[in-house]
Amino acid sequence: NMPYEDKSFSMVVFDPPHLKCSGSKKEANGWQMVKYGNLGKDWRDMLAKGFKECFRVLKPGGFLIFKWNETDIKVSEILKLTPERPIFGHISGKRSNTHWICFMKEIIKEE
């Protein structure tokens, strides 16, 4: 729940944690988990709510830039968590597993 009104921004960047944590204390205290965060067992619900919240604060015609690394979860699984469809994307990184994906919020014309 971001502390912003609906339709507040022309652009939003969503870069959530991408590593799943099994719950072990050793894994949770690893440097990547500490630096970047991790996904718990409720990751699908958390990310779906994150997308919904990003689109809520986005103005019609605005852009959502989404960054995802496929270390643990394929981007195809993540895109199932939102009804919105991307307009384009780009793969980068040493192993080409980082995805930059652009969405545009639909402009609804009032009659």
C-alpha cells in the first residue's frame, strides 16, 4: 500500500526481490538475500499485489518499467501474476537472465 493517490505518476519502476528463500536461517543471511531481499512462500500473492499497486498509482498512458532476474523463477511465471500485457522487453546481464519489461497503462476514453 503505497502512500500515494491513484494516478499519481507517469512512470513507475518495479524491481522486487527475485530470489526464493527456503526459510533456512543460513540462506536468509546470505549476502545476496541481505542486500536484495528475498521472496517467501507467498511470493505469487506478494508480486501480484505489487503489480496491482504499481498500476493503481500509474496515470493512464503512463509506463511501468519492471525488472526481473530469472535466477529462481522464469519471467513467464511472473507475467501470469498480472492481467496487464507488456508492450516490449529487453534481456541483459552476463547470463542474459535479467529482463527489463515495459508496460503502458491503458487510456480509457470516457464517452
